[in-house]
Amino acid sequence: MKNVFDEYTNEYNLWYDKHHNKYQSEIIALKKLIPVGKKGIEIGVGTGRFSIQFGIRVGIEPSPNMAKLAEEKGITVINGVGESLPIHNESFDYVLMVTTVCFLSDIPKAFSEAYRILKDQGKIILGIIDKNSPLGREYEKMKMDNKFYSDAHFHSTEELTEVLKSAGFIKFDYWQTLFNTSDDVIEDPKHGYGQGSFVAIQATKEIIDEVE
């Protein structure tokens, strides 16, 4: 992937101010699935815009400039990528990835890594733009004219659910938001998926004891 996030860090960060209502709508949907009072880590923490909202104090980020802004928010940022996490086994209660999956080079490997660093009953929470949604189709069309999404590969909720299942995750839950393409209001999320462009997915790592 191009070093576009290092080169245009400030422009990326300002998106959240320019599109405040979309950002807040996403926060509200994700909050439905974030475990309260648990130890979390964000993979692809970026500038820390999401971690800071949920009290996440540790993040993984390959972009030094993005990491610097996250660290200014009090987040400990470890240089790395989702496919090879420099984290010990069973270290966290939950893993968060927000609009990170579309930039991964190996999604099954990244989900397996997330599974590895989660404790038993730990949760993975994804925040994605569903490729089959109005916003997903719009982003796909403008990929070649958008510096941030030119290397992105969008996926559907169904596709990612199947990859998560293959990685060993179970007990799925979904919340959705961004039902309108406009940025006029902060939207209330709805349970499930298929209507909103932004989908929050939660799945659980459950270690099942083998019967001898």
C-alpha cells in the first residue's frame, strides 16, 4: 500500500471534523458492541479517533505520522500490521478494527492473529463500509480519484462473516447506521445489517474443550 496515510495524515484526520455527524453515527453503532470495562486494542488505530471514544489505550499502526497523533491522545501505539501482530497470545478482551479490513493484504491471516491475541470469550468488533450499500458503491466508483481509497478493497458483511467463521469465531451480532448518504444528522443505529452503509460486526472467540 502506498504511504498515502503518512503523506496526508492531517487531511485524513480533518475528515472526521468535516463529517462530524457520520463519525458520531459510527461511534454510536460501535458502542452497541464494545465491551464495557474490558481491555481492548485497536488494529489500524490511525490517529486514535475511535480508540479515544472507547477508552482503548493500545493500538497497532504502521504509519508513523498517524501514530504520532494517536500518541498525543494518550494511546500507546505499537508499529505493526494486522497480519503479524507483535502481541502475546490471549492478551486482550477485545479487538477493534474500524475501516481497516479494506486495507488488509491477507484478511484470513489478520483474523487468525486477532483470534490468537484474544482471551477466551474475547470479542472482535469490525466497523466496515459494506460494499453492497449505497456508500460502498459510491466509494467503489470514486476509488481511482480518491487518494485514500485507491488501494482499498471493500467487502460485504456476508463475506466477512464467513471469513470470521473460518478463523474460529462464533456468536455474531450486527448493528448498522448511515442510512442516508447525506451528512445532515446523527443517525440512530438499527440492529442487523442490509440497510445501513456502515456495519458494526461482533463475533466471539470461544475455546471449546475437546472431549477425550
